[in-house]
Amino acid sequence: MGAMILAGTLSACGFHLRGEVSYAFTSLYVSAAATAPLTGELKRALENGGVKLVGAADAGEAILDVGNVSDDKTVLSLSSGGRVREYQLIKRVTMALHDTNGRDWLPASEIVIRRTYTFNESEVLAREAQETRMLKEMQTDVVQQIVRRLQAAKKPG
């Protein structure tokens, strides 16, 4: 009885489990730096989602261009003594999806992910590890956003 009430409540609020994902293309060529860590994670995510990746641009129905991938670090706040108290990490990725004829499926766009963390000089090693972990999580977030955008892409008319 309780399970039925919970299911009814969840369906009434618009919640639904992720179903089968679909893409408007049958095969995809990923144009990105092969050595970039983001590229490997993106290709794995696409293959796990059922996308057929091809090795040449002319062999795919669509081409995903992953352009500039950059990581930036800026100071957000300083202590009264002029020492850094807080940093902001920024990951930027540009992407576009088009077919072999150059028609846009998704126009060029930029994905920007931001994270902040506090800094304490007495915990330098821990903060470096935290920064590395945060950059990896940000990369995973970017990959998920690219995959969602590809799922929403429409074949040009």
C-alpha cells in the first residue's frame, strides 16, 4: 500500500525514471584532441549510451566538434593580511554538432562549470588533492551536459 502511495506521489510531481535514451543520429564522429582526458570520458559515455562511434568524419551521420577545453583558477577572496582565502575553478568547453554537409544540428556553444573552495596554507596538500578531485568532477559534469545536449539535438530540416 505504501509503495503505491509513493509511486502515485512521485508520478504526480512529474518524476519519472530515466528511460531509453535516443539520439537523432545513428553514428557519430568525435573531433577532439585524442589525448585530452575529457575526450576519453566522453567517448566512453557515448558508447555506454548506445552511440556508434566512427573513426572518420565522412563515415558518421554527425560530427561532434569539441573545441577549446580550458581550466582556470581565480582568487575570489583575500584575508585581511592579503592571503588567499577562497579560489574559484572554472572549466570551459566549446562544442558544436553538424553533419558532413556542414548543416548545424547544434550551433556552437560553450559549457562553463564553476566551483569554489576555501584555502588554508596549513592544509596545502589536502587542498591540492581537493582541487584535483573537483576538476575531475567538473569534467564529468561537462561530459554529462554534452551527452544531454546531443540527446536533444534535432536533424536539420
